[in-house]
Amino acid sequence: MSISTARRPSPSISPSGRRTAPPSSGCASKGETLRFAPLVSGFAALIGAEAHPAPRSANLIVPPDSLGTEALFNHADGSFWRRHFNARFTPAGADVIVWVFDAAGTRARTWRGSAVRDD
């Protein structure tokens, strides 16, 4: 998985991020861009997405030391899956984890990795 844009957003700016990963990761196969409303108390709701499949809803959560998303996607049969993404900031970059859950709430997949600062 690569994260090409993940920056700590300013409260007055609408944050967005782009992520690419293999189809089995619960991400769009050609990458996805999620756009969120301006942050209010560390929280922002999805206002737009360029992805296939696109999430039916998503939230951005930005505590002081990390950022994360929770997104809900529909399957063609009407069932759904959830994907959680979290990046916890470190002096060297970030520790990254992605969880994908099926409609029953069973964790189907987990990925862990690191992102390195490129200053």
C-alpha cells in the first residue's frame, strides 16, 4: 500500500487524501481520493470521493498524534464492509494499520506498515 498524500490538515482547510493498494486490501484498485469537510473538533465527514467502489459514508478523525478514517462500502448484493485506516505519527514518519471488516463485524484482513518522512 502506498499513501501519496497524507498531511495533518489545518482546521480551516478541507482535508483530502489519496491512497493506492491492491484490490484485496479493501481499497479501490486504481486508487481513491476521499474529500472531507473542514475539521470540527478533530472530526470531518466525507463530502466527496473519486473511487470505484466509492464509500457510502466515511469519517476522518484527527487526534493530536494521528489521523484515521472509517469508511463503509456496499457490495453489489446489498451487504457491506467497513474499512478502518490509521496513521500514528512518529519522529521518523508514521506507523500505519488498515483493518477490513465484513458485514458481520468479523475482521477479514489486517495490514501493518510504516511510512517514512521524506523532508
